[in-house]
Amino acid sequence: MDIIGEDYSDAVLYGQRWEGRAFVRCDFTEADMRGLVTSGCTFTECTFDRTDLGESSHRASAFRSCRFRRTVLASAAFASCTWLGSVFIDCGLRPITLEETDLTLAGLTGAVLREVSLRGLRLREANLEDADLREADLRDADLTGARLRNCRLEGADLRGARLDADGLVQASLRGARVDVDTALAFAAAHGLQLT
């Protein structure tokens, strides 16, 4: 049974355990959700403005087209989750644990994910403009179609990552670790001729 349009603003939901719940267009603005544990829950078009999700844990939960504005996600863990189409604005994301999480179409403009492990994650068509991913672990990540204008990837590990030519031109990659295929794609994207 879906919970639709419920107002949880300022609610104290600290340390609760939720399993198999579905929330649609619910408002969690300024709710205290620290230590919340979810399993198999779905949140669709929900609002998490100034919500404290610090130290929360989520497994196989979906956050679809949700808005996170100035949300605290420090020390939160997401495993086998999806953030499909969700937008993150001025959020505290460090430290955060993301394992097998799908960030397709996620809006992470200006996000600070420095030194965070994003290894093997799906970031297809995510908006990472002006994001700070310096020294992040992006090995085997799928960044196909991601918007990377002014994205800071200095010192990041991009071995095995999939990036488009636009991303290779628009992002700052100084000191990034790449494999031979990415190095060749980088050279081609910058108009170099290999002989």
C-alpha cells in the first residue's frame, strides 16, 4: 500500500526500521531521520529538504525523482539502491558509502564527492557539472552521457570507466589514472592524431 502525499515535516524518525514501504510525493522536510534503516522501500517524487539522513542505511531501496536540498547524508550507506532522476542541491555527502547504486540521471551539480568510492556505479547521463570528484575511485564506473563540464577529476582513478568524448574534453583530468583505451580516447577527443 502506497503512502501518498503524507507530510512528515519536522518528524522525529530517528533509528526506525522500514521494510517494503512505498512513499509517493511525501514531504520529509527537516525531518530527523538519522540512523534510519530501509530495505526494499521506494520513495517517488519525495522532498528531503534540510532532512538529516546521517548514519542511515539503505538496502535495495529506490529514491526516484526525489529532491534533496541541504540534506545531511554524512556517513549514510546505500547498497543496491537507485537514485534515478533525483536531484541533490548543497548536500553534505561526505563521507558516504555507495555500493551497486544506480545514479542514472541524478542531478549532482556542484556535489562534493572528493575521495569517495564510486567504483562500478552507473552514472549514465548524471549531471556532474562543477562537481568535485578529485581523487575519487571511479574504476569501472559508467559515465556514458554524463555532463562533466568543469567537473574536477584530478587524481581520480578512471581505469575501466566509460566516458564520452564530451566528458573527456569538459572535465579537468590532470593527474587522473586512466587505462590505455581512455588515454587514446582522450587524445582523439582533443584532436591529436595518433600515428
